[in-house]
Amino acid sequence: MIIQSVLSYLFILVSFIFILNMPINLTGHVINTTFTSGNIFFGILFLAFGLALLLIHQEGGLEENLAQTTKKSGRVIDKPRDLLYIARKMKYVLKDPAREGIPVYDSSGKNFITNIPLHKVTVRTSKDIIRDLAEGKSSLNRRNYS
């Protein structure tokens, strides 16, 4: 995230350098002989990319709920390593591994959300874990598994 912010400011700075470095000589002619459209084009291009990156960074467009995005895509994650990555990215607390797997708690570390097994998981288990991570609450007491 810091790299994206620095890159957006760097693009904006480079755009100002391109735009301000453009030579303008007023000769009285209708057409300026020293005008180069490349500098202004690249300046506007860098400014647009810099502002787009800055807006995406401030809106949090790239840091959306990763589990919710995975749930919407319908993708099946069968590797525990990938499920742990999603839990870490969402800033959940991972406790010490037990026999059943690694327990996942909310960011306060008090409320249990789910358990990520240490072995390859089935399709149903993967969808249940992703649903629990997306909602941020456990589905152990639920009767309606939809």
C-alpha cells in the first residue's frame, strides 16, 4: 500500500516536471516553432495515472474484503496456505495450531470465527470457511447452510 501511494505521488510529480519543462516561446507567429506536443502529452498521461492511483488508494478499492471477493467469484480454495493468507490479509487473529487446525478469531482475539484445517480441504469446507471469513462470524450455531 505504501508503494502505491509513493508511486501515485511520483507520477504526479513527474507530470508537473513534464508540463512545466515545456518550452514556450512567444514569437508573435500563429504557430509556435518550439512547441513540442510530446511533453504535454506525457505530462497529462502521468497526471491521469497518478490521480487514478491516488483515488484507488484512498478509496480502498484494492483492499476490499478479500474473502467477500473470493466468495462472489465462486472460486474454490483447497489449500490451507491460501485460506490462511486470506485470514491474515483481513487482519484476523490466528491462534496456535490444534489437532483440528488453526483457529481464527476476530481482530480483538475474543470471538471465534472458524477453524482452518492443516490438510487439503473439500469444496464444501472451503466454501464454509470463506463464508465465515467474509461475514466475520462463526457458522457453527447456524441451521440454514446456504
